[in-house]
Amino acid sequence: MGRGKILIILLVSAPVLLCFFIFFNNEGLRVTKEFQKMSTARIKVVNDEGQILELEVKVADEPDERAAGFQNISRSIVEKTLILFVFPNEVNSLFHMRNVEASLDIAFIKADGTIVEIMQMDPDPSRLYGANESFKYAIEAPAGFFREKRITPNGSRLIVDSIPKD
């Protein structure tokens, strides 16, 4: 086989091998189109100690983004990312952990910023999670995040004015 044929084979196969390597070996690149569509914002939360914490979040404010959440996202991304779910009105809704690879905390928040409930959600596809009352916002974070930041129901609050408006 001549040098020209070898060069052609390498040039043709290089992109295929590169795509194979990225898709199967780079865990950090697995995201969905809904996750990519979510905007990034900085919101503020007042914790139990009165500290104002600035949190970087992905904003799920469209129905497809809220439905997708962290489903089919790489564990490495889930473990370092927060999602703020924004509903048009207060709702009584349930969350699930189907196709989510890591445990999460979820905070349910009223329209006025009051955090009414925080719970841990584990990767159990058959379990549903929800608050005992209606909420307008929910924040999903890596498990243990709210405890670490000293954010608790009724002792902390979301500063609603920090949420970007469309």
C-alpha cells in the first residue's frame, strides 16, 4: 500500500475515531438539547445566618426544560450544577429521578421566596417527590448542598428579585 492510500485512510478515519473517543470516553460531555437551551443566571439566597449567597444556576423556565431537568446528564455535571425550575404560577407538582445518575437535594419555594421544604431525592425511577404545599420555584442541587450552605425551610429565603425576567 502506498503512502497516498495510507494518508487517505488516516484522513477519512480520524474524524470517526475522534467522535467515538469523545462520545464514549468523555463523561463530561453528555448533555441534552434541553439542558443546553437553559440559560445560566446568578440568583441570591439568604441563608439561616443572614448571609446573602450568590448561586450560579441553570434556569429551566420552559416546559421542555422543566420536564428534562437532569435526565440523561453526566454524573460529573449533575454533581456540580444547580437548576432553578421556574413555573408560571404556584403549582402542586411532582419530581422524579428517572435517568438521573446522582442523588440531589430539592428546595421548594413559594412565589414570595419562602423556602417551604427541602428533601433529598435518590436515583430511584419509581419514586416521586413533592412538597406538601404549592410552590413557584424549585432548586435542584447536589445532595448535601443546602445543609452545607445552611439553607433550611422557613429559616432561609430566595431573593425573588434576583431571578432574571424574560
